[in-house]
Amino acid sequence: MSTEFEYPEFYSFPPFFTVQPVIATREKQMGLWRELILNYHTSFKIKTLVLHDCPLWKNEDIGRELSGEGITAVVKDFIKSGHGEWEDSSETRCRILWRKPEQLASDIYDWAEANGYINSVCTVYELHSGEDVNGMLFQGADEQLLRRALKILEDQGKCTMFKGDTSSEDGIKFF
């Protein structure tokens, strides 16, 4: 995990911190926010964005800060894109989906094929934190998201899941 995050150039552009009124410009701006949120949280393996406690909303170097309404607009757009979902009914915490469940399912199956896990068994723990997943995009991913991706693979007939003594010992057999 990197200890230093390199902010993109657009993060130092003052208008970036004001929701733009022109629709085409705002769409581009929201795309940049999505990219920034995803890259930042993925780099630091942060699974939850707390709306009013996120360092991305303020750039002290240029003295700019996204307004409360701007934060709401950015996070709602982020969720609409499929890369986030509300964790609470008061909409103050957003679960970051580093990869969409469908993308993650594909990544997991590609990994299983490349590492000889077809017709073999591994545990959810191994898939989340095992030595064989070092450097993979799903390493350290939210367990609930991993399970959603595995359910997609199960529905496609590419794996089956079975219960272990604990949730981290639940098994997966890939086909």
C-alpha cells in the first residue's frame, strides 16, 4: 500500500471545487470526481467514504473546498455510476466498490484460471487475504462485495460456495 497519494493536476484547479452550471462541463467534472474518489480509496484500501470527513473535499494548497451541496452532488453521482452504495439510511457513509461486482467476478475467475484453482477449493479468507492474491485488485476488498461477485460466478455456473465453520472459512470451488 502506498503511503503517499499523488493528486491529479485537476485537483489544483480552483473551479473543480465548485459544481459547474453547464451540463456538459458538470458531467466532465463529475467524471473527474469519480476517478479521484475511486483512485484515492483504492490506493489506501479504504472501504468507506464518510461524507463529512473526507480529505478530498478540501485542497488547502489552493484554499478551496467543496460545499455541502457539492459533496452531496458528487457522492450521489458516484453512487449512480455503480462504484458506491449507501451504508446507512441517513446517507452519511458510502461503501466504495473498488470494482463493480461484475468486474470483480471477472477478475476473480481470471485469477482462479491463472492460478490453477479450476476444480479446486479455496476459502473466502484466501481470496481476500491469501498469499496468492497479493497485488490483485480484489485483495483486501470488502467481504460483502467479494460475496456478491462470487454469487455472480455461482449464477453463471463458474463456482459453488459452501459453508465453513466461520464466514472466512466458507469455501469456493471453481469450475
